Amino acid sequence: MLRDWTLFEKLWLIIFTAVNVYLFFAWSDSLIGLISSITGMLCVVLVAKGKISNYYFGIIQTSTYAYISYGYGLYGEAMLNGLFYLPVQFIGIYLWNKHRTNQGVSGEDVKVKRLSKAGWLYTISTAVILIIAYGFFLKYLGGSSIWADSATNVLSVMAQILMLKRFAEQWLLWISVNILSIYLWISVLLSQGGNDFSMLVMWTAFLVNSIYGYINWRKLYSKQNTEAE
């Protein structure tokens, strides 16, 4: 599995896994939190590499994370993962398998695309409208940190759609989601208590991976188009 991984990717995974294991024992973190964090890290680093196998780890991560979020009253996060992310993993397996690169050409599994200026305009305007609308819905439900929760959910859905369509710009949305999610979990853990510090480690790892993913997918796009000429 690690045959075509770079040194950065191996070190990234080892360091964040070690931190999670330490928190599990040192802070009496929950086992389900540890499982969610580690499978989440495996999932996102495989996405950054353009590997279809990311979705198999995503199935585990989304289901466990939905359960954890529900326990903290983060209903937006719980609904996003349980009702959207989880079924989308199966859709992703199907769609990415339909758009594989030729074996042995570049080493990645799927063909990468780029978003046009018109596509960006549509994406941003849609995000603003949905964040406002969903925020009022979460307020009606009595959720915690409703605006941060709304923003992470809406941007996550849009990023996931761009991911299914194989656009490199998905990573810019994921970077925003990860920053907001770190803020969200810091706020929740400080206000409600709890030992799920692995969630902070997971989102920090996701942020690092998102930056790397954007750089790597731009390289994959350039490489694929050069090879296609």
C-alpha cells in the first residue's frame, strides 16, 4: 500500500497517528474517536494521492464521526456525515472507477479537472446563500455554534461534490472547512468539556493534508495533460 508514497506522506501519517494514540492513553480519549481520527487521516491522504481506496476508509470515518458529533449537539455535523458523506462514499467509488487513468501512466487512479471562472462564481454565490439559510435552520433546532456549523456543512457538501467531479479546486474549500472545524471543536470542548481531543488532531491533520492535496492535484493535472499531448 505504501509503495508509491512519498517521504512526506509517510511521515505525515506516522506523526499524526502517534499523536492520536498518545492522546488516547494520556487523556482517556474515546476509542471511537481514535478510530474516526485514524481512518479519517488515511482517507484524506489517499484522496490527495487520487486513490479510489480513500472511500473505503471514508465509510468508517463518516459513520463514527456522525455518532461523536451527535453526542456534542453538533447536529449539522452529524447530519452531514450520517446522511450525506456516508452514502456519498459509495457514489464516489462508482464515479471514480468510471474515470480511472490508464494504468502505469501517472501512478494516480483518477483524471483531474480544473474549475473555470464561471464555475467559481457559481460556487461562491451558492455557498453564501446556503450558509445563511442552513444557519437559521440549525438555530431553529437549537444547535451549538450554528454559524460555524452551517459554514462547515455547506462548504463540505460543495467540496465533496467538486471531489466527486474530480476538480482540483475542491482543496481550497476543504482548507476553509478544516480551519472552521478546528475553531468549532475548540469552542465545543472548552464550553462542554469532553475528552475527544483526537477530533482536533484529526482536523489539524486534515488542514495539512488539504494544502498538500491542492499542490499535488495541480501537479497531477499538469502531468496528465502533458502526457495526453
